[in-house]
Amino acid sequence: MTVKPLWRGALAAMVLTLFAMSALAQKYGGTLRFPLRENPGSASLHEESSITAMQPFMAVFNNLVVYDQQQEMARPESIKPDLATEWSWSADNKVLTMKLRQGVKWHDGKPFTSADVQCTWDMITGKRTSNWRKNSHKAWYGNLKEVVVTGPHEVRFVLGRPQPSFLSFLASGWSPVYPCHVDGRVMRQKPIGTGPFKVAEFNPNNVIRLAKNTDYWKPGRPYLDGIEYRIMPSTATRVLAFVAGDFDMTGTSTVTPITIKDIRAKVPKAVCSTTGTMVTGVVLINHKAPPFDNPKVRQAVTLALDRNAFVAAQHGGGRIGGVMMTPPYGTWGLSPAQLETVPGFGTDVERNRAQARKLMAEAGYGPDNKLKTTFLVRNSSPNFVAGATLAADQLRNIYVEGNVEPKDYTVFTNAIIKGAYSTAFETSGSAIDDPDVVLYENFRCDSIRNYNKYCNREVEAKIDEQSATIDPAKRRQMVQALDLLLLNETARVAVYHSTSSACWHPHVKGYLRSKNGIYTHHRMEDVWMDK
């Protein structure tokens, strides 16, 4: 007979008591009020790529696996079960088997099964008709051969080669499971999910209302009765509404590290944080649009930009970086010393511009023959228009005359996807701090998010090679070499990496922002209000 020491029993009882007290501390009820800077293109996360869609609609869905919403870093080690209860890899790391949660229902009452999982990824990869207008994340899954149903609650993802990033793809907020019985067109306005909240109203350019899913499969969640997202384009109005108590949170692109001081002066108990975003400020150049199909012109553009001026314009919310997000927020990005070796990233701006003018002269441009272009930009934030204006002003130093043309989000996005532009300014976000997501989305020839229309098959082969590399240290070296190569080829003109600041009133509890990206922590099932 084994006798347990008394202190162990007392400790266990204490832990259980503290856990019970913690569970009782949460309060149920209330509607969280949240502003959005612009109208989402749709509610269909597989078709969208903007934080404006992610913030309200991640709470409607579930993933197979998800980044722990109470861990501040979205990393492979923080991935936890969601609709999948457990998973395992084959010995050759090419088959991922997942056991699925039983008893889960879609918001319309129909049961969730393995057929929905197979259907979702068959639509993503194009094997099944989706009725989607676009497919924003198809490029992630070039290595996925098939999804095999092995039972009503078990599936297998069969890969062509090992891919360490694959589980991270599934944990991203952009990887919800869709219901096979609902047409893709319906999901744009009246999405059906299994998540903690249902869409009660989607009134474009006005309001999005989510209501509590009272049949949510996770016991005790969510705490809130609902969430109301108001579309409010004016940054100043969003700030004033938060200070007045009309909103519980500030939302995205509302405050900066500097303006947080002003917020706290008026709302002393406000809780504020600044995090990395996985969002890069970029000058988009259409490689297929003359004269930007000339590599000398593209190289001149990247040389002429004063990146420190862009960072300064972010009021403390920007940092210089290349393709991948830089430390300390990012794991894979280049160091300042590495960036110094890249044309246009050095501190001697006038020397860079002198080189740029020589390249422009070789391409046939000069004081008497200026290159005229239009910079498309989203009109949803003053920061976007300011970025485009600054780019246009700086490029006048190398004989480029650019006028800034603000466009509605949907019009702008459609134009850059189709390549119906020459130059543009964009803040381009990536789902997670992972090389495969960034590299396949932005630099694969057939990716819908390859806005620059850059295509280099040798580079694609290098992207595949790093993707299959199991050793993290070796893979990091390969990723950094690719980062340098892409910058030197002006595959994408990275200008700065942004940070994201947000504030919320102290009565908002259970809310945590990810430090290494803005697209992972919006499930909202743990959020409650102490009021």
C-alpha cells in the first residue's frame, strides 16, 4: 500500500481551491464594443487578408488547432487542440493524422465531421468548387497532396515532403474549418461556424454584431453575450469615443506608442500594449508594368527611399526590416548589420540617391524626361495616405513624378491582386512569423498575394528547400540568405515593419494580444467584463 504524504494532499487541495476561485471570478454577460477602421471586404476568412476581417470574424469559427489565446507568443510550442483533439506524424514526417472532436455542431445545428475538414482544404487547394471570389491562402498548401477521411472523426493530411511549418498553417487565424453544406457565397455575409459567437448582423460600412453561441462545444465559454464592431474610419473619432467610454477598446491603427501617453492622461487606468505585427510597409512595384519591368528602375526606387524617415513618420510605431520581421519581435529577420549591406538600407541617403539617378539616366529618365506614375493607396487610414505621399515626395529626387490616388479598400485590393496598377503603397501583413507563410504568399509566382508580380523559379526552388529543412538553425540561415537575395532583387520594396498599439478599459478582462503578430488572438472566448 502506498501512502501519499499529507503535504501533497494539502497542496493539491489548495491548487483546486485556487482554480475554483479563479473560475468563479469571471463574470458572464455584457456586450463588448469595439471600433473598426474600415469595412471588411467580406466575412469569409479564406477569401480575406486584412486585420479588419480577422478581428470580428475569427470569433465565429474554430480551427483544427490554434495558438493558445492566453500565451503572448504565437509559436509552434503554443499550439493547442481546437476541433482536433490530438495529432501525430508518420515516421517520414509526410502524413499528419488528426482525431477530431465529437459532438460539435455548426451554428445551424448540423454536425461537424471529418467531411467538413476534407471539404475545406479541397476548396483551398482548388480540388473542389468553392464559389469564392478569391483564395488568399492557397499558396501555403502547394505541398499538400490530399486530405483523406479515415472515419467520421479522423483525417489525414498527406504531404509531398516534410514541412515543419504545416501545423503552424493550421493554427493561424486564417485557417478556420468551413461547413461543407454551406455555399461559399453565403459565407461572405452570413458565415456559419462552430465558434463561440454567431453573426447576428453584418451591415456593411456601419456595424457588425456577434451574439453568444449558447451551444458552444467548450463548457463555460464564451463569457460575453455579444460583441459590437462599429465601422469608424476617422482615427480621431475612434480615440475620442474610447476616451468618452463609448468603446471598450481602441481597435487597430488608432493609437501609437507616443499617443498612448495622451490616452493615459485622459484615461489613467487604461491598459495599453505595443506588439509586433507581421505587417510590412511596402512600396509596391508591378514588375510587369513598363517601365517598372526594367530592373534598373526598380533598383533606383529602392535606393531612393529614406527608410528612417518612414520609421519616424510612424511616431514610434515602426522599425527598419527586410522580408521577415526583425528581432526582438520576429525570429527569422535580418540583423541591422545584415540590412546595412542591402542597397537602400544604408544610412548615407544622398549617396544612395546619387546611384539611383545614374540608374534612372541609364533607363532614359532625367530632369527633362520624368517618369510619371500613380501611387494607389487605401483611404482607410491617414497613415496609409501619409506613407504613399512620403514615397512620392522622396522619389521626386530621382525624376519620378507620382500622384497619390486613395481608393476604397475593396477597389484597392482588387487592383493590386489583378496587377491593374504601376506603383502603390501598402501595409502587407502575414498571418504568422513563419518563413513559409511569408515566402510562399509574397514570392510564389502563382500566389494571389504576390502583388508585385515577381516570378523567379530559381528562388521558388530555394523557398521549397528551406521549407523542407527540419534543422531550425540551418533553416534560419537559409531564410536569411533568401531575405537578402529578395531584397537585392527588389522582389518587394520593404520600407519598414510596423508595431501595433492598443488600449482597453480596465473592466475588460481575459484579453491578451500576441507580441509577434496581429492575426492570431481574436477568438475572444476568454474575454469578460468586470462591470
